[in-house]
Amino acid sequence: MNKKQRITLIRILASAALLLVFLLLRPGQPLAFFLYLIPYLIIGYDVLIKAFRGIIHGQVMDENFLMAVATVGAFVLALTRTGDYLEAVAVMLFYQIGELFQSIAVGRSRRSIASLMDIRPDEAFIERDGAFVSVDPDEVEIGTVISIRPGEKIPIDGIITEGRSAIDTAALTGESVPRDVHEGDAVLSGSINLSGLLHVRTTHEFGESTASKILDLVENASSSKAPSENFIAKFAQVYTPIVCISALLLAFAPPLINRLIGLPAGYSKWIYRALTFLVISCPCALVISIPLTFFAGLGGASRAGILIKGSNYVETLSKVRTVVMDKTGTLTRGVFEVTDVLNARCPREDLLEITALAESASTHPISQSIQRANCRKTDLSRVSDIQEISGHGVTATVDGKAVAAGNDRLMSRLGIPTQTCTKAGTIVHTAIENQYTGSILISDQLKETSAQAISELKQSGISRVIMLTGDTKEAAESVASQLSISDIRSELLPQDKVSCVESFLKEKPAGSTLAFVGDGINDAPVLSRADVGIAMGALGSDAAIEAADVVIMDDNPVKIAKAVRIAQKCMRIVYENIIFAIGVKICCLLLSAVGLGNMWLAVFADVGVMVLAVLNAIRALMVKNC
């Protein structure tokens, strides 16, 4: 509880204690007026000041104005008619209790997000002359070797140059199991080094590292409002003037009509009803609970290792019924290995060497796997004129001979006949001097949780799951059969994926949305085109952070379904609060208008409904079982 909340609590306790004392003493008039005025001002002075400032600045129609008018009016009525000041003080007291409760609930949500702020260290250590020297992480340049001792946070993304350790990535991914790392492994800022001393060569500047990107995303998430939030804001702007006018009519129209027909006007009775009407009509429950629900949902998702860029994407994600998934890096590990050499017209080692040389300039995972499989030392002086043809392969000159390495499309483009292969996997054909020389079979392994992810997506209400891949039809069908995916598109170029998503968007059910899930690097155009772009395990990738609307902070595809369920739960809570708050207020307004309600009913309709709505809203933080 912060200082402001503690002061509010003291005011509540002091006001309640005085109110209880005066109830026991039962002072007579006019002393009662001055005595009850003390607890009223103790608990309500700030509301009166805010209402007065709102009037001065032209922002009249808010809950402070409604509460001030209702309670001051109740005081005046008590002075002139009933002599019972309890209702006026009690309404303000319970209003402040509700405000305190709401403040504590928002604070809890903010702390869940603020806990992420601890992932960005304030210092980095460089080893100089056998000692660790602390420097500002902003001053560390790319390529600098920093030292991370056991128990310290990794300040900047980099590659381990020396040392072995286990690192805790829970703050980034939500996973509590430490990950073993050693020389050559990439590490992300915000992780905690648990055991051994690590030397890391930085690959990013501090401001561009993973921890900084995560914090920027979280801090800016609330700026993108969902349609439901905008609706509530607009609703409150229209609703408040309407209820104020209605209260005025309720206060003065019936007495005037009574006088016209010769009956007693009964001004005090109708003014009391109007004041009760005003208290009931306060839209606090909606104005507070709806944004709080989205805020809590974003915080809960971030703690689970799912970054959602804004509450507008929460609402869009909740309506997803079609999920389009890229195969490589999403459903499979994206770590390719050479598993066979087929139809070779030369020794196996020679074919691997020539193909590896041709692919030496490529960073594609398939090219990297061929280079790893080549057991001979790569002499780049033997290679020239390398050209990479997107979605096809590469051409190069190796030892003075023209070499082409790629898929069936490349061979067809060059007019080189190949031999068919029925084995599942990715086939890289190699041709030397326009003569087919052999093929290399490369396989990618499924992630352990991919089948579970597809099953959970279907259980979450996803009616259509589609897999896209640039691999051969055989490789795509092999993966799809293991995952029970019946809708696949294979042998796609990067631009073909965009066309596929365009067609799927036209076919999706009315009122639903489409999500595309990719690795966030090569799939940036498709991530941008989908209703919701979800980047898988792509932290550290600028393309993922920029193009995706949702970032899954590890490689676990099960979290795709979890993200959908979190969004669905969040929207369920939003609709529950809207229906509950509006329903109760309408009933209580009608009771008040016909004289069947009093200030105690008004307290429940305003403060009680707000407390219940806020309690319901903070359920969005609880995503463990989603």
C-alpha cells in the first residue's frame, strides 16, 4: 500500500469512527449538522475539490461531480426535512472505500507488470587486469566482451565466448526450468546467470537488446485501446449528461405537475429521489473495471511469457477462429540436419563439400545444415559469383565450374532434369556445369509440444488450422500427418504465403479473425497482413518485434492456444462486467424513480457494483490455468 492509499485508509477509519460515535450519542439539532459535517469533510474533501476544479475547467460530468451533488443535496435535505445526516456521510464513506479498493487492485496489476522492470540491469561488468569493472550498459558497444558472474542478470544480448552455466529465463519466457548454455550459445538480456562465470560478446546495443524491447512493448501496450474500451469512454461521455438531465426532470417535473393538478408539490421527496438517482447512475463500475480488465490481462499474459502489444489485440485475438502456421521454426525445431545423400554421381564427401561451398554465403538454416555436414575445411577462395535466388536456392562458381544448389524449382528454371525422391524431408539438388550431380536429404524435427499445441487450439474454439511451408509436398504431408493437420499448402515462395493468407482472410467466418504464426524473421510480411500476427520464439529479432502483434517469448507452440484462451477469458470478464453493471443500474434507477429505493440502495448500485466489477476484473491476472 503506497502513501496515498495509507492516508485514504486513515481518513476512512477516522470518519467511520466519528460516524459510529455520533450514531451512539444521537446529538440533536443544530449540533448534529456540525458534528456530522466533520466526518463528511474528512472523507470527502478531495471529492468536493475535484468536483469544483472540474466545474472551473469545464469538465463537469464525472463521478466526482455526481457524488458531490448527491451528498451535498442529501445534507441540505437532512437539514431542512429529516435531520438524518447518516446517509450523506455513509454514501461518501462507501464511495471512498470503493475508490481505495480499486486503487489497490490497479496497483496489484501494475506491480505484476512492473516486476518486469527488474529484467533490465543498471550495470554491465568488463574484466580488466583480473578485476571486474562496472560500466553503464548504454556505453557498451557491439562486439565488447562482458563478464556475467553467478547470480547476475545478463545486461545485453550476446554470444558466449567462454564458460558454461545454467541460466534462468523465467522473467522472459515464464518457464521456471533453467537452460544449460555453453560456448557458442546465444543468451538474451534479462536472463539470470545461475552457476558459472560467463564471458559474452555483445551482439546488440543496450537499447536494442531483448530486455529493453520487452519493456518498451509492455510500457506502450496500454496506449492501443480495444474497441470495448473506446465504447465505454464514449458511453460515459454521453451517459453522464443524460442522467444529470434525467435527475433534474425527476426532481422538478413531478412537483410542477402536482401543483398544476392541485396536489401538494412534494419537492423534498422528489429531490431526494433525484439525488438517489444521481448516486446510482455513477458509471464508475464500467469506467474503472473495463480498462482494468484489459490491463490485468496484459499483465497476466506477460507473466506467462506472452507479450501482447495492446488491448486492441486482446479483443482481436479472442475472436480468432482460423490459425495459419508456418511449419519451420513454429511446429518444427528449425534445426536442420543432413540425413542422407541420394543419387550421387560423385563421392558423398565431394558432393557435400561442393554444395557447402556454393551455400557458404547463405544464412538460411538449410544452408547452415549442409555446411555443418561438410567435414572438410571450407576454403572460400575457391568460391565466387554467389547468387541467392529467394525460394529457389543458390548458384555459384566453385573451382571455376558453375554450381547450382537448390530445390526442384531451381533445377526446372535452369532446365536440369532431376531424379525423384519419395523420402520425407527437404531435398537440395546439386548440379555442376548444368549436369545433375546428386541430392542431399535434410530433415527437421518436430517440437515435442507441437501435437499438444494443435489439439489445444482446436479445444479453444479454433475451427481451422492451416500449415504453410516452402518444403516439398512429401515433407509437408509427413509433418501434417503427425499433427493431425488436414489443411496444408506446400512448396510456397515467400510471396505465395501472403497470397494464401489473403485468400484465407476472405474465407474466414463472419465476425471472426485470422491469426498467422511464424518465426518472425522471414514471415514479417505475412505477420503484418494477418488480423493478428504471432511471432514464435523470436525475441531478439527486429522483424518479430516490429511486425508481430503478439510475441511468444519462447519456442513453445502450446502458448499460442494459451494466448487465445487468455484473450477469451479477458473478453468474457469485460462482457460480464458490462452486463452486470448496466443491468443492476437500470433496475436500481427504476426503483429509485418510483420511490422504492433510498441512498443505501444507491450505495450498493454505485460502490457495491464497482467493487464487485473490480474483483471480477482482477481475475484476468490469473492465467496459470488458462
